[in-house]
Amino acid sequence: MSRQLQKLRTRRSIIDAAFSLLDEQRSLSSISLREVARVAGIAPTSFYRHFKDIDELGLTLVDEAGLALRQLMRQARLRIASGGGVINTSVNTFMEFISDNSNVFRLLLREHTGTSLAFRAAVLREIQHFNVELTDYTMTTTGLSAKVANLQAEAMVKLVFSAGAEALDASAEQNKILAARLKLQLRFIANGAKQTPVD
């Protein structure tokens, strides 16, 4: 194996190790470099070959979490293109993501209101990317103006994040109820956007 490939694999191991340490009790600020190194199976000194410090790792995790959400949206669009309803398919895809990647979503949720200004700004940037993609998609598929599509996207993203927070600690049965409620609420927003005059 080449040195470059080994370096990429080690970096990936560090990122995966950090994500695995983030649970309902732990935030980015509460995990240590030594813990991450131990879970990744490397010496603590090796950490510095990949990241300047634990904060740089934290920002990388936020970037990865945001990318995962944007990839989720693209996955939902592919499902929609093959015949699924927009809201129904999007919510189902999102709920699958929460179930399979709870620590990834937990990171965005927690650091959005966390104590680190750098982490808060990074999460806000990722949410903004999400808003922009949803705005563009809405304009393309509905013909709404940029202003209305953006307001709709912001409202939907806030609602979905809130539902995601509930879904993290809910049972499978509770999540079915939550998903049905979320679909209805998103339809309220979509229908309202079509009918509400915006100055």
C-alpha cells in the first residue's frame, strides 16, 4: 500500500473514531485527542500528522456531516425521479439517515447551539448550503420566485431539523408517528407558499 493511501486511511479512521465517540452524552468539546487516537488505533502523536488539533478535527466532522446531509438530499431526488412523491420520499429518506447516522446528525444539532463560535459558524454554513440546494430545487420544480422558494426552504429545513432532534431518541413506533406528522406539516408549508402573497 502506498504511503499516501495509508495516510488517507488513517485520516478516515480518526474521523470515524471521533464520530463513534459522539453519543447522547458526549459533544465535540468533551472528547479528547487521546480518546480519538485510542479508538482509531494510532499513537496520540500520529494524530498531528493529520490534524493540527482537536478543533480542526471538529471542523472536519462538521463539514463531513453537512456533506452527508447534502448527499442525502441528492439521494432523495433520485428516488423522487424514479416515481416517489417529493415530501413522502424526502421524509422517509431523512428518517432512514437519522436511524443509520444518529451521531452525524447529533453533531450538527448540538454544535449549532454549542459554545464554540467556530463550530457554530461551520454548522450555520452547512445549513445555508442545504437551504440553497432546496431553494434551487423548489424553484426548478414549482416555478416559485427565488424569494418565496427561499422562505419555504428555510421553514422546511428548520422543521426537519426539529423533527430530527425528536427522532434521535424515539422508538421505531414513535418515529412512524413523527414522520407522518412531519409530512403533513411540510405539505402545509408547501401549499401555503403557493398561495401566500409575498411583498
